[in-house]
Amino acid sequence: MSGAAVGIVLSILSFVVSALTFWLNWGRRGRLAMTRPNVIFFGVHMQPFPRAKVFLRMLLYSTAAQGQVVEAMYVNLRHARGLQRTFSVWGYDEGSKLVPGSGLYPSRTGVAANDHFVQSTDDLPFIFDEGVFDLEIVARVVGRRKPLKLSTVRVDPSAANAHALSKRDGELFELSPEDGEYRGHVNSDRPLPMPKSLQLALLQSVAGRLGEVPRNGRSQGR
């Protein structure tokens, strides 16, 4: 093979490698993903109404160079006895202020946050019980027509801890690095007050059922 032919082949190979690299980094959309939560908390938010709450600590990230815009997130909670509830009021914080969840932009490097999921007032009040719970974490991502299931994790409150939960104490589950199982223990501290922005979201849910319009966090009668 002549030198000119070798040069042409090398140029073509170089172009193919460059095009493939560009596509892998910028042309491929990738998907939204999450790490396994290292902390899970079951508890109750007392304001504006007593509602069950699930807290997760995790990292959201994109599998490609392009980030993902998260419109909403929620948790489907399933009990071994067949009971299911959706925790649809989402808020998050990065160690400081808790804000309503919307417009989060995880990049390839990811966003580590404390995610709070509260049961909607449209649902019947939920009380945590003993037995296995499966938590399905779901996100709505801009540009995708269907919700994206990110992960499913399993925890198992003991009978003693479930009794404490029924008294509106909390149970904290920590991920064991040795066996990858969650270990639960009761947290007797009462839940912190919910930020006004999330209180308003719950009030709006109630107002929608009653035909009222909440203003400044207060429900106005007709």
C-alpha cells in the first residue's frame, strides 16, 4: 500500500474516532439515574396537616454529558400486604434551604440532595406498619413522554419500630456498607416544621377538592 493510501486510511480512522467521541459526549442524550439512597426516613409532617413523609438522601446524575431537567419526582410506596400510596409532594435541599421540587438539573457530575416526599392531602392518611416496604422512586423528565422509574429499594420496619411510628415518631434506615441492607432505628425527635412553600402546596391540594383558592397560605371561603 502506498504512502498516500495509508494517509487516507489514517485520516478516515481519525475522523471516525472524532465523530464517535463527539456523539458519545454531546450527541447522546443519555438518561437520568440515581445512586442507592444511603439514608431513608419514615415519619410524619405535622403542618399544615399530619401527613406521612419519606425522606431520601441520594445523588441524581445524567449518564451523558448533557444534563437532564427534572420536572417532578414522587415515591410509590408498596407494603407487603398489598397497600400502596403515592407521595407526590416533593421538596429538596442541599444542606440549607428546603424548596419545592421542580426544575432540578442533574449533570454528569450529579446533584446530591436531601429529597422530601410528603403524602398528598387527596389521599387517605397513611400510617406506617411493620412488614416489608418497597419504595419506587419515579421522575418526570423534560422531553420524555412517560415517567421514568429510577430505582426500587426495600426496607423492613420491625414490630417495635412500627409501633413507634404509629405514635408519630420517626424511623431512620441507614445503608450498611458490609451487606448492603438497611438497618432501622427509631428517631424520637419530632418532625421539623414544613416550610411555608410546601405547606402552601398541601393547602392548594385541599382547596382544589373543596373548591377554594388559598392565598398567602390561607384558604379563603367562597
